[in-house]
Amino acid sequence: MNAPEKAQSAIGASVRRKEDYRFLTGGGKYTDDVTLPGQSYAYFVRSPHAHAKILKINKSAALKAPGVIAVYTGDDTAADKMGGLPCGWLIKDVKGEPMKEPPHPPLAQGKVRHVGDQVAVIIAETYNQAKDAAELLEVDYDVLPAVVDAVEALKPGAPQVHDGAPNNRCYLWSLGDKAATDAAFAKAHHVTKIDITNNRLIPNAIEPRAALAHYNRADESYTLYVANQNPHVERLLMTAFVLGLPEHKVRVIAPDVGGGFGSKIFLYAEDVIVTWASKKVNRPVKWTADRSEAFLSDAHGRDHHTHAELAMDKDGKFLGLRVKTIANLGAYLSTFGSSVPTYLYGTLLAGQYTTPAIYVEVDAAFTNTTPVDAYRGAGRPEATYVLERIVSQAAREMNLDQAEIRRRNFITAFPYQTPVALMYDIGDYKSCLDKAQKLADVAGFPARRAEAEKRGKKRGLGYSTYIEACGLAPSNIAGALGARAGLFEAGEIRVHPTGSVTVFTGSHSHGQGHETTFAQVVAARLGIPVESVDVVHGDTGRMPFGMGTYGSRSIAVGGAAIMKALDKIEAKGKKIAAHLLEAAESDIEFKDGKFTVAGTDKSVPFGGVAFSAYVPHNYPLDKLEPGLNETAFYDPGNFTYPAGTHIAEVEVDPETGVVQIVNFSAVDDFGNIINPMIVEGQVHGGLAQGIGQAMLENCVYDQETGQLLTGSYMDYAMPRAADLPSFKVDTHVTPCTHNPLGVKGCGEAGAIGSPPAVVNAVIDALAPLGVKHLEMPLTPERVWRAIQGKPTKVA
Amino acid sequence: MYAFEFHRPKSVSEAAALLAKSKGKLIAGGQSLVGAMKLRLASPENLVDLGGVAELRGIKREGNAIVIGAGTRHAEVAASKDVQSSIPALAALAGGIGDRQVRNMGTIGGSLANNDPAADYPAAVLGLGATIRTNKRTIAADDFFKGMYETALAPDELITAVSFPAPKKAAYIKFRNPASRFALVGVFVSQDASGVRVAVTGAGSAGVFRATALEQALAKNFSPDAVKGIKVDTAKLNTDLHATAEYRAHLITVLAGRAVAKASS
């Protein structure tokens, strides 16, 4: 992705990240770096059992331990009438009934439902004192049978997680036209069927979650520092639903945040408890998760079991798709847990294809596991995995080339209304595929395969032509589908008297590089150096409002809000310039940082207009307010639809089952690109996570006891540099038609497109040995067993 | 981590005396112990740190043997010209332990005394027929490893050095656990005048062991083909989250063949 040389502030230039100096020199400031006078420390006592009644809690020994300030349990939160943690998306089931929403208490009320469930909080002078006292808290449990697998949870006789959710069912949801789909299958020439699992993942952001709350009794206000992706949403949910606090008395600051991948979108019990406790003890209260707690308490991702069927005509044209998925929601509904396996999943099952009839049913179950919610891609990787696996399987069964079956079914005319609710505005799937095939040197693959064969190795090539829906979301559409929040974004442009600019955005950067990308957008528009623009985010006390960063929405929605605010800046600037230049406003043009009277050489630079706005000596005060500070809210007209082709090439050692990814090529259409280097970085990170899911990562619970067996890096396998090839990435651009920057978003594509490409490649490599199916992660033993024709025995 | 008393002796005798008096635990690099203490899985009240005992460090030749002081870091073994020239398989093994930080802190004595069932050094010690020297006696490799995290060391005994006879041929191949990157299976093969040794780490339910069926086959014919098709008994192998005993048994045979090829190349 070698961008041509461009001016360093231009859109399309690989401007070096403004934030990197801070991060690389240890100047970042994360929640745990914040220390307030009089700060105390919280430690959460967590359930050691997956499912148990709490018979009795005896605080007395813990309260007497050195340094202990307070010990709170569910009785204390109940006495203060603390609400449960809310779910932000109401799903209606196949009968139109609302989903089951059992209470999600921040501290357990008489029962624990997963290992790591919060039972009590100890607040002490030091972290170690709190932790020591935690060992003295006496909790009597009556251990109950547990169920951790969603398929098992839905069976009759399974242990019941919530009294209010019979058979552990949260909802049975559907999307699409069942009758039309059945009719399509009735006339099919061939039907391909697969049963696949999307393995459960643990997010593993490099910065563990942390929260530091401070209550100021002088003005009865709260400040919460928290590792979070959307501080305004955090504040809204916490004040309105849980603590009943006046929203204007609570300031939520998400300072530097070290990665989120979705796991820091949500309102967590710990955030609520430290905020509440800071008033109870009248001291700042800090909690920082250790890595073991992160494994147990960060919302997990994926965990689907799916049966899918694809109906085709004799030419391999797709006629219908039928999908039945069982989704694991964990023990409680996390903030957006209900939406991930439904509207973020079922709606993506058309993929890049013209399949005319699609019907999907999702059965969502409560289990005795950590709650499951959005994780990089959130529903879209699961949909892509189902679709791209079944399409590849269909190609093999129909004896069609992997690229050819895709080409035959590509959508080519836009806009395109899918049978699963979405309206794609634009795309060019064939060009992405063509470009990816060149990048991957598909033409040279047979020779490489033959060469590998001589060394006793099996080579394979796997495709994934994915689509995603990003830029969440038109608020009215989301609202109609059950979202309990708006999905717009806000931006404020504050021009200073000397012409430099501070941008306040409701998007939140926790690794995405917004401080650079957004500054480029503003600098390019105003014709000023990128150094003259600073971007501020993550503070409800400073932003007008914000919905935060997730779902690859920041540039498409947050960037658009900034563009709208810039429109207002430009419009006001023209009025000021018209006055200064003694010309009609309609004759003023703004270009390259100058306001010019059209057709003349009379101009005033942007900085001059800014100065005039704040030193309004020569200024139309009778018609215009002074100052140059504009705010805009932007609500998108549609989702954006990044799409692309990923091609994996693998080499398998049939003797050991070891898979090496020897090449990985990705051609993505993200619409217009602001900063190619940052986009490439996002793609690399996404690919590493997607390949991690395909090859290594797997969250495993003990089926009997419900204990998390992969609770540390000794057992949970994360991808490392040596596991990854040097990626070949490129882009193909069809600008988004409905936002001002023509952008689509790039944060999740790598994690969405790559898993099926890798698995398809390994199946391609082993097909000559009779292997037709493999489940993620592709551990050496699983692959070896598949080659041996042995059933999988390992977790 | 719980609070503990920290002792830093200057000599082996002082260390032994402190160990006996405090009933504490030796720390020799701490790459396993400190992690366990941070997780509160280990809670010694006294720690006797061997890091200040100069006489435990260093690598020297004694005839046909390489003698490595117990306090020698993995990185020092990996970088040693003497080890590289006499027993290149041992230098390579040391260079593949853990990560850079572990190799710069961890010691051979600490690793052997801990006897983690997936550690690398036990495979080299058993696979080369090394001799463990302690402050009280010498112990043959075959008598040293007594099971998972168990050794022949007495409570007040500490390793001072390990003597490795230089073999004719040797190689170590580690198949890493994808999560921990410890040995899922590690096979150390050596050949010298006294015969062939095949030591296996990572796989045994009682820690490192010698694969006698493979040794017998290789004693007759030291070639990769000699082990092909030999089925290692699964009875005493681990099944865990990462691999079944069946797969580990298969890997032992495959890796032994590859180690023989590497040793012969």
C-alpha cells in the first residue's frame, strides 16, 4: 500500500501517528496511572463456583483485617436500592414477545451464576490489604449443578440459570422469509449442509479494565476514570438505570485506553460499585483488574453453534440459505449481548451474494459462564464464518473453482436490498477478488503446491469474500429493531484566535489513531498544518456528547460529525470573510486555507478570519455572533459496507498436524482512506486476531464444574509474531455514497475476513487426504486427528 | 504476593545454613517461583536467594565433560563457546528456553531443582546422562528425577553444578504448547560410546523419562528410519487441554526421528 507522496496534512497521506511520541516515551496516562489524594483500593471477592446459592456471608473477620475501610455485599447494594446492569438492546422473539431479561445485579443477590461473579467488594488503604482481607471473607455456598454449553443449556432438564428464563432461553429470534426460503430449497439442484462452531474467545486487551471513582461532597458530584470505549454511554446507563444519580453530576473520563476490542464498551459491575462506594466511604476508590480477573470478568466473544444449508441450482447459483444458530449469552445479558447474535449477525448472512431467500433462526441461551458480548467484529465474523465455510464446501461439492462459485454469485448492481434487512449502497466485489488473486499469486499456486508435496508438505489456498455492516447506525432503524440508545455521533470544532484548532469528538480512540486521522480530516479541510489540530476525546466533561467507538464507526460517523461541524465553521468563516473583504457572501470561496473573492486575488487566510472572530473590532456584530466554535451531531443515513477478499495460503505437516500460514493476502474496500498507514495497521491487527481465532485461541470451561480451564496464558493461546506471515494488504476503493468523507471503516475487517480464509485453506490442503471439515482453533492435534480420520478428543 | 523474609547468602555453605535454619525456599532465578508467589500459589516465609553466590556461576571443561555451575543463566549456557563446541544441542536447548527475560534470569540449577514436567533442562540432563553435583554428594541423572516437581534432593541440599559428558551426537527438538510455549513434547536424543539415550519432557505424567523402546531401536541403528512405526506406550503420558496421550505418544516417535536426523546432520 504505497501511497504517493502527499502533503503531510492531506487526506490519503500516511501521516505519522501524533499519539505515538506519548505512548512510546511512557507519557500515556491510563486509568491506573491516575492517583487521587486519599485514594483507597477495591478488591472484588468473586465466586469460585459456576453456580451456587449464597447461604451466608460473614464480614466480621474481613472488616477487622488491617487497613480495611469497608466491606460491601449484595445486601448493601440492595439496601441502597441499586438497580441491575441494563441491556441496551431489546430483542423480540419469533412470537413478538420481548426477550427474557433476568436481573443482572452488580453484587450477587443470593446466587452466583458464573465463576468470577462478583460477591463482595473490599475497600482498604492498599490493594494488598484489600486482597488479604478478601481471603478472610466467609461465604457459605450451596453449590448447584452448572451448565456451560449453550446446546446443553437448552435441553430439557438442564440446570436453570435464572428463574425468569425457562429452559435457559433468552429468546428464539428469526429474520428472513421462511416460506420463500423453503420454496427455494424445494427447487434446488443441490444442497450443501454444514455444522460448525464459532469458538468462544477472551478479548485480552493489553490494558486490563480499571476504574477510579471520586465523590466530591462539596458539590455532590462524581468523577469516574474508567478504561472504557464510550464514556457518555457508560454515564447514561450508570446514572439512569443503576445508581439513579443526576447525570449532570457525574463526569466519566476514559483517558488513554490500552485496547478494547469491544470488551470496554460495556457497563460493568466494577465501574458501578466503585462509583457508589466512593460516596459511601467518602474516599476515591480505585480498582484495577489483574490478568486472572480479566479472563474471568471481561465479556467474552463468539460461542455459536450453527447448522447451515445452502441451496443451489445446477450452475452453483445460490437459491436459498437456511441457518439455525445456538448462541451462548453467558450468565447475564451484557450491555449489547442480545444484539450481537441477532441484528449484527443474521443481517450479514447475504454476504456478497445475490442469494434471493434467506432465513435464520437464533436460539440464545443463558449458561453458567462469563457474559458474552461484542468482540472485534461482533456477529459479523460469526456470519462470515458460516457463509464463507459453506460456500467453500459448496464449491467442492459442486466441483467448482473457489473463486468461480463466488464470482457467479456476486452482487454487481447497487444499491442492493438483501433479503435480511440491509441495503448495500455500493461495492465492487469482483475487483477486490481479482486484485487479491494477483496479490496472492494464485496463478503460481499449483507450482508451489507441487514443490511442497516434494517436501512432504500439504499446501492449500483458502478464500473468504466477506462483507460487514459498519458505521453504526441510523438511530431510527436501530431503534425500530430494539436498540435502546441513539447511534449518532457528535463533534465540536473549536477554532482558537490564532487559527489553531481543538477538535472534541464523541468517538473514542483506544488504539485506532484518531488523534492523527481526525486531525488530518480537519487540517485538510481548513488548509492548516496537521500540527495545528489537536483531537480531544473520552471525557463527558469536555465533549458535547458521544456514542463512542465500536463497530468500525469512528471515521464514518464521528468523522462525519466533524465534517458537519466544519461545514458550519466554513459557512460562518465566509460571512466573516465577506465582511473583511467587503464582498458579497455568495462570492466568497474557501480553498487551500484562504477565503477568496471569486475571480479576484482578494483573500484573507483562515487564521485571519479566526482572529477577527475573537477580536471583533472590524466585524459584523449586528448580524453575527463573535467566536468560531461549532458543534454538530451526525446521524448516519445507512450502515457502511466494507468488503473484500482475503486469501490464505497454508502448508500443513501431515506427520504432526502443524499448520503454517505461509501467505496471507487481503484486499479490502474501506471506501476513501484518510491515512493508509493507520489503515494498514488496523488490518494487520485484525488479521492477527482473526488468525488467532482460527489457529490458537479457545476459551474452554469444564463441562461439569463450570471452571474456566483457560484462565491464563499458560492455557489460552494468543497469537504471536512468529505465528503470522508477513501480510500482503491492499485496498480497492468504492467511496461510501452517504457520508461526507466517503469512508466505510476498517477496524474489524481483518478479524472478520480471515478465520474462514485460514480454515478453508487448511481444508483445501487436506482435501486430497479426505478431510472435509475442521473446527477452530486448528490445533496440531485436531489437524492430525482429521488426517488420521480420528474424532476430535481435545477441547 | 504475601510478605516474606529475603536472605542473600554469599556462599554455598552460608546458603545451606540459612536454608536449614529458616526452613525457607531457595530462589535461583525465580522464573517459576516468583510467578507462583504473585498468584499466591506459593507462600514461602523465607526466601534464600542464590543470586549472590559467585561460586555457583560459570562454565568449565573437565576432561570430556562440560561442568556448568548451578547458578549459570540459560543465556550464558546458550552463548558459551565451550558448550557450543562440545555439546551444541545443549547450547541450542538453553537458547530455546522461555523468552529472553527468562533466559537472562533463570538458572540451570533452579530449573533442575524445580523439575517442571515441561521444562527443557531435565531432558538434556537425562538425555546426556549428566551428573548432578550438590553440596553433599553427586547424583546420576537416572537417579535424580523422581516425578512431577520432585527430585532426589534432600530439604537442606542444593545443586552446585551439573557435569555433562560430551556425546558423539545429540539433538533436542521441542514441540511447543501453543499457549505456554513450554514443551508439549520435547525429545533429547544422544549417542556416545556408552549407548543411546532418548529423554522425553512435557509428555510424561511423572515428568521427564527415558523412552526405552526408542533407545533400543536406535542402539541397533542410529537412523530416523529405526524409530518409524514404534508405538510409545500411552499409559504414563499426559492427557490435558492441549493434547491427548495418544497424540503425545505419536509426537515422541516423530520428534525422536527428527532429532536423530538433526543429530546426524
